[in-house]
Amino acid sequence: MASDQELSDFLKGVERRAFKRTVYHVRDTESALDIVQDSMMKLAEHYPDKPAAELPMLFQRILANSTLDWFRRQKTRGAVFTNLDDLGSADEDAGFESTLEHLLPQDGSAFAESAEDQLQRAQAFRDIEAEVMLLPARQREAFLLRYWEEMDVAETAAAMGCTEGSVKTHCFRAVQALGKALRARGVRP
């Protein structure tokens, strides 16, 4: 059984990524905040007796179900596309870069980059963000769970409620579509 402190620490650690992921799905910051908060409350209310090791999978499943419930309530699967720059925080410079911190050089050399390199990196992040938003919902969900949440195939399949083969197919198609779209935009690895 997870202690209150373990549950609190888990929720603090997952809230930012869960919010950003939900924004990708519903494309509305207020709705995303509501979905994440409801998911956190459901986890705390319904699963206080679960071990701490089970919390990540339970939360991902609750979050996925809450997101699907939101779509059902909206009676549409195709939310209006918006530019992710409009979905960012009050800080104009924050955005997808903060979610891809792991792509920045770890040796501190990012601070030695020229302004042009920093601008190109920021533009590449915006391009990636825009293309992720254009992916079909299931491909986007599989991609974000596998490569952003760093879940393995089995965990992703459990969170999405599908087979491991479906997860692999969705991820493959997402990576292919992103690669093609980003190459067309001139983004190179």
C-alpha cells in the first residue's frame, strides 16, 4: 500500500507531463487541467490501497479513460486544431522546449550556442510540436506514451486498452509520418 507521502510525491512528479499530454489530446488548456485533476482525484479516492509501484499504470489508464470520457461528452473525436504556441504558458519562451529538456546537451554546451543555433533549435521544437498535433489521435497517444512517458510496449498497450501489436503499429506510423513531415519542413536530426 502506498503511503500518503508516496501518493503525493507520485502526483507531483506526474502532473506536468500529464497536463501537457492531455493538452495534446483535447487541445484546450482548461479542459486538460480539469481532466488531469479529475484523474488525480480518482486515483487518490479509488486506489489508496494499491502499492506505489502500480500507481503509474493506474494513473495512465485513469487519465486515458478520463480523456475519452471528455471526448464522448463533447460528442466529437475531432477537436479544433490550434497552434501549440497559443496553448503555452504565460511565459512566451516556455513551451515544448520544456517538455523536451532531455534533447538539450547535458554538458552545458547549450549555453555556448550561438543565438542562431538557439533560434534554429527553438524553431525545430515548434515544428515537432506542430507535427505531433497533426497525428491521428491513436498514433499521437501511442507516440506520446512510448517516447514521452517512456513506457514500454506492454505498459502502453495496457494504458491504451489495445494489443502490443497495435501499439507497435501506431508508433511506427507516427514515427514515419513525423519523419516525413519534419524532413519536408527542413528539420534534420
